[in-house]
Amino acid sequence: TNWVTLVSLLLPAAATAVYKQWIPNTNFETASNWDKGRVPCASDVVHFEKNKVVSVFVGSPHALTDMYLPLNGEFMLASGAGFAAFDGSWDPGCDSGATVRFADAEHHAWFNPTLWQAVSPHRELEPGGRIFSVDEERVPCHYDDVIFQPETSFRVNIDSSQRVIHLRSISLMGQELSSPEAWARYLRGPSAPLQFHGNGTLQVTGTGCPDKSGCACGNAPDGHRICAALLGASGRQCPALTCRSPLQPLGHCCEVCGATINLDFTPDFDLQKYRDRLVQALLSQPKYAGVRMAISKVHKAQTFLGVIPRSSTPLIQIVLIDDEAGAQTGTTAEQLAADIMEDITEHGEALGISSGKVEVATGSTFSGQAGSHTLSSITAGTVLGLLFSLLLLGGILFLYRKGKLR
């Protein structure tokens, strides 16, 4: 037990890596990569568009009648894979003799959340469970590890509003590149320009989130790309909601029914430990079986007098949604939010939480109900704000009395 405790102390929660795996591929053997919805067979003519850049992994041997190649591309051949001319003998599964065209891979965008899936550190798919991510965090964040599956080829558009897209590591063809030097060497090789295109630049840092209170994802500058990809690709729209005053979580494309909690925190706050606490103590209770939770650090824009952009403040955002319907929509999420706020009232100081604010939207509320809990009766920020307001009013009154202000 002592050893376990020691190890857990040596490995801070902030070091917990998040792995995001790219879903599409440009493999020769993937049926959906061909316009006929099947892999070419011996009597077919294979056609790659002349001016389309491709990187194609070939996993097995193929006999073909004819093949038109692109001007710029590569074939990566697995052991034993290759191409041979069809000798004209009868092939029972192939009597079409069609022209089969390789599909356009140019439209697969890095900032499309539907093209990524979260995987565990052991490269298995994360169970689709109780924890979800707001849309901006479904795409790799600045401290995430990115995986392109072994024995797959791909082409991804990295157009971005950021000059550089930072990542902790990138794994390609079974090899993890986790230092700036290793990544720079890969970029100088022949495959990188065929696999990555667009105006963005990927940069591997090799470093995880250094802050135990968590790190903001960093995808906010490309939030519009993420939402356009999520909602615009197939003309989809945000789902129709049954609650009357839906909530708009930061980093999420669509409004939701349920509850959001914004937490202010102190240097003692540990995001991973607090997430584990919520899951084990509350979310795992049978009565909350239908509730899903997202929790992460986000930056909320601050304004002066509600208009002038001033700065952004880091806070911990918790989003709770449930599977209730009709007038019950969001009510279980609301109940869990109340339990979380009660826990903060009792233990917030020890957990490093200085205050919390909850907003609720359910099928039975006419407006978003808001409640808050502050551990200190009045914060220094509030005092300074009041003093500033009094000074401002005093100055205006003084100038008015002097006749300087009408």
C-alpha cells in the first residue's frame, strides 16, 4: 500500500495524458475509399485523380487490369503486398471490368470532431460512457497525444486560425514522436507533405499539462471551424430542445438542457482528483445512471461594463445533461448539480474551490435558475470593484459641481 501511495504522489494528476485517434484512412483495402464502395478486383481499371495528392497504404497483393496513378503520391507496401497485371483468367468474384476511382481525401479536416475518437493510454477505445467532452475538446488539445493507427495511411487538412497547433506527441505507423527534434526529422521526410496539408503547422512539444488545476484546451481560436464541421457538413442542425431557456456551455457548439456549474479555484485545486471524486461519490450512484458529465478548465471572457473586452478568467466548467424527456428534461442533471453544490458547501475549501455558480435549464423551468455559493463572505475583487465604482461616481460628481461636466 505504501508503494502505491508513493507512486500516486510521484505521478501528479496533471500528467494524465489524453489520447485522440484519427478515424479516416486512405488505405487501398478500405471499401469506402472507392467510388463503387468496394475494393478494386482483377478485371477493374483503377483510377487515381491526376492532380490529387495521396498517400496510400497497401496491405495485400492485388492483380489489376490497369491503373492510372497520380502525379504526386506514394504507396506504402506492407510485407508481401504489391500489384501484378491480371492474366485474364476467370475470377469468380470479379466480372464487372469497371473503372473504380479512389475517393477524394482532401476534405478530411483536423478540426472536425466527428473524425476523432478518445482512446485509453493502452490504445483501446474509451468506453462511450458517463464522461463526455465539449465539442472544442473532442479535437486534440495542446497537451494531448495524437494517434494515427499503425498500418494506415491518411491525408488531413490542418487549416487553422492558429499559426501553430501544439501537441504533446504524434504516433505514426506504430512509432511515437514525442520530441520537437523527432517531429522535425519526420517533417523533412517524404511522407509528411502527402499526409498533412493546409495553412496550419503541427508542433510536437513532448510536454503534458504542467498545472494540476488543469489546462484549457486551446482550440477556442478554431471554434468556428469545429462547429462548422460538426453542423455544416451534412446540413445538420443543433437538436431541438424541450427546455425553455437552454444553456450554452463554453466550447460547445449547441445549447443544452440540464445544468452547468462554474467553479472558481485556488492553487490547491486538483482537476483530476476532483473529477474522480465526482465520478466515484456522485455520478456512479444508480439514480444518476442517465446523467453524463463534462468537466474541464475553460477561459471565460471578461468585459468592462458588460461591453468592452477586458481579459479572460480561467474557471472549471461542469456540464451535466441527462436522458430525461418532456417536462422531466434536465431534472436529474439539476438534482446532481444540487448535490455537487452541497458537497462544495461542506468540503470546497479543502478541495481548493473558492466559489461555485450553477445554472439550470429543465423542461419545467421558465428561465435558467441560477444559484451560487461563495466560501468567503465577500471577496477582495468585490471590495475593489465597489471602491472603484465609488471613486468613479465621486469624480463625476466633483467635475459636475465644478461645472466641467454637463
